[in-house]
Amino acid sequence: MTPAETVAEIFRRVLVPGVTGGELVIEKPFGPKAARAAAEALGGLEQTAEAQQLDKELGAGVLERGEEAVLRRLRRLSIVDASTVVPRIDGAVVMMGALVHDIVAAFHPDLPGMFRREAPLRLLEAATGALGEVPPPATVRSALLRHAWLGELPRFSLVRTEVKWWVGGASFVGREPPKRLLAWPDVRRVRRDERMVEILKLPELFTDHPNVTMLSDAHARAMTAFFATNPVTDLALAGRLAPPFSLTEAAARLLASPAGARLCRRAISLGEERGKYAREVIANVAADAAAVLA
């Protein structure tokens, strides 16, 4: 897969669903090398011919719907004319989107190697390391773009469906069980149980994994790395239980800017209970930051 094709896949699987409320598409992991190459390739895709090719690979209207959705998000988050925020994506967003995909892929049992002892851990550790390479946003604009494109992803849910019948059972993650397994429920004593958790809590779906404790720790490190390079989302979701919120250097630097502080206040106020829980956690962890956000 060429870097341009990888960019198209990141849009298709992660970025467009992330801003339009669609379903994430979890397939073969991208890996850090391809994620980096895609980020570097994005600059070239801003040229007209390459952009048209990207739109062709994604399918008619897909990229346009994504851009329209992110523009609506920008207008909710910023007091400036969002149409002047151009380009409305950068390489860091593309790379981070690919790595979030890989964090989820590490827990997907339909992918080869999920239940090998080391494979999921290696994938999570690789994603964590690559996220650590992404520099913090250098401007309020870049912080705004990261939150606009990626801010909803930690709250996306993954469904695990357990189907049991009188002679066996099967587990399905992120997809519907085949209809044949659900046929004749009374005769075959079919029972279907579903459980849904957010990406933030993915290890809770896999308590039967032989290495669940290590997976939980690795997942927490990966999500911590994601939040460290996405300070607006970090602050907006500060009320989460895990990984626990702590004030990062990137968030503190953003709050030191009047424009950055306004952006963060707006993002928090758009959250659950108008940001009540996030503000409480921030106040307990960092009183100075809470004062800026008041």
C-alpha cells in the first residue's frame, strides 16, 4: 500500500466515521512506519490532482462529508470564522488517527494473532511509542484540529456479542453474528448476550484473555500517550476514570494562551453534564488550571 493509499484508508476507517458518527472500520493494523509515511504524504495530497485521487479512492462524497462534519465541529468550538481555518487537517491528525485504529485493533479477535500472548502487547507498545513521537500542538489551530477530528474517538464503543447454543458458542467483536447461528433459537437453545464499552475501557471486554492484566496496563499507556499529544481532548475528558487525568505540559502551555484557554473552556462545556465532572477532576489535580478554566 502506498502512503497515499494509506491516507485514504485512515480517512475511510477512522477519520470520516469519527466526525460523522459512523462506524469505525477495524482491519489490518497500519503500524508506526505506515502511519508516519501517511503523515508525510498528506502535504502532497493537498495539491488538486492528488486530492481528487484521494476523493476517488474513498468513494464519491465521503471526503466531502468528513470535511463538512469537521467544519461544523470547528464552528462549535471556535469563536472565529471556522471557514478561515485552512487547511482543515494536518499530518499529525492523520498519524494519530492511524494509531488509534491500531489501539483498537490490538483487541480485535478477528485479526490474526489476537490470542497469541505477545501480539496484542507488541501492537499496543508500538502505537504508544509512535504517539510519543508526535510533538505537542505548536499552535492553538493545531490543537483545535486534533480535537475536532479525534476528540470523539475515545468515547466510541465496541460491541462484543456472545452467542451460545446447546452444543457450543462463539464470540463476535464489532460485527453481527451470522444469521445461521441465531436460527431456531428455541430448538437450539440459542442465547445472545451483548456488551458494549468505550474505547477508553476496551480491556473490560476481554477479561477472558490470558494476558488481560498486561493488556490493560498497555492500553492505559497507549491512551495516556494519545491524550498527551491531544490536550484539548485530554481536558474535555478529564472526568474519565482511566487513564486518570494529570495536567500535561502540552495542556498547561495551551492554557497559558488566552485563545487556548478559551478553546479549552468551550470544549469542556460541550462535554457530559456541560463539563461538570471534567472541571471537578481538573480542580482536584491542578488548581491553577481550574482557575484559568473557570
